[in-house]
Amino acid sequence: MENFRIVEKTGKETGRTVVIMAGVHGNEICGINAFEKLLPELKLDKGKAIFIYANLEAIKQKKRFVECNLNRCFLKKQPDEVKNTLEGKTAVQIMKILDSADILLDIHASNSVDSVPFVIGEEITWKFAKVMPVKIVSFNWDEFEEGATDAYMNNLGKIGLCVECGYVNDPKGQERAETAILNFLKKAELLKGKVKETKDQKFFKITSLYKNKYGPFKKVNDFADFGYLNEKTLIGHDGDKEVFAEKEYNIIFVRDRQDLGQECFVLAKEQN
């Protein structure tokens, strides 16, 4: 049985083929709820939109993932520890759908209580990022996080962006997801209508990803996503080793980790 479900919508006129995904992380339900609200009445003017409920078992269990992080599995050559997992097999099937698409929008939410909504996307995506209901656009993730949905599309020379809709339990997350979907479809010219651009967006370049090397990682604070760090700010402990910010940075996705080699936090620098 497939671990994903698709709903297709087709317009009367020819146009682009786009994919909109939700549930890549099963506990991030804002996109799933947005699908449930929008899809029954949605009618396209052009092209085709493929809506993917991406990780049904994780959604059912209300977990981020079952065996491994699906958003690190979108690789043409998966490592052995990935390809035989539920998520690895799911990614292989979904990649066949992405191969036929022109543009991807992947909808997520953050486990950080103080998270702010933001976009993940390289420069080629920024015309779509401008119509997302967010004030922050981040880029250069592909260098540090292989196997993400947007990185997969980028490697195909296509457009892939991810919108983070805020904290997973923020009731406004679904509203942001709905706005992102409708604005995306209008910008891709599948729906008629003008779309308003978000003013005064800030852009952040991802500069590094920290993985623990010495033992369990324990953060010292609940850092807000894109929170500002002064030089020498203590971020956490990697086993017995203190981990500091070496320069002035903004920090994202700080997480406690038990196993070695896990993603503990990401650092970024605002671009002028």
C-alpha cells in the first residue's frame, strides 16, 4: 500500500504542472488542514495541480516520521540506511511525480514555539517567495541539507520552494498555508486573479549546519527561529563540549539530540 495520497485538479486550458505537498512531516498538519478546506471547492483555470498527502503513516501516528526523515530521502541514489525504510520507499515513488512537474510548493511548520513563518528557496524561486505570507526568505539550504523536496527540484533545474507556516500548534498556521497555496496557484497562472506581494521581506543566507560529534546535544535556551546571536553566545553542549556562536549569526531549528551526527541547529546571516 502506498504511503501517500494524491488529489489532481485540472484546468480547462493548458498550463504548467505543479505539485503542492503537505504532511512530509506527519505532525505538521497545517498543510493537511488547508488541503481539506480548499480542495473540495477548488477549480483551476489552467494547467494541472497535484496535491500530495506525503507521509500517511506519520500523519496517522501524528509523528514527524516513522523510520527516517522523509525530507532527507529525496535522492536519486539513496544510502542503504534510507532506501529500505518506509520514508525512503515513499520518496522514490513521489520523485516520479516530481519528475513530471514544473514547480513544487512544500508546506511545513516548525517545532519551535517562537518560530516565525518563512520561505526556504533559492534565487530562482524568489518570484514565488514574494507572494508567500511571510517576511523572511532563506536560501542556500541545499549545500547543507541534501534530500529535501525543494533541493530535489533544484537539482532537476526546476523550481522548488518550501513555506514554513510558523509553530506547529499555531492556529494561524492553517490560514497561512491556505494563503500560500492560493497565491502560489495564481502566480503559477493556474488560477486567475491578482496576487499581492509581501513587502519588506528580509533575506537570510544559510551559512552552516551543526551536527553533534561528541555526545547528546542539549541546547541552553529555547532559541526563537532567526533569533540573533552575538559572537561567543553559548548555544548548547555537545556531550561535554560547549558550543558557541563563532560570529554574529541568526539561529534556526535548535533541537536537543540524543544520537550522534544529528542536525542540531542551523546558522544564517542576513543579507543587505
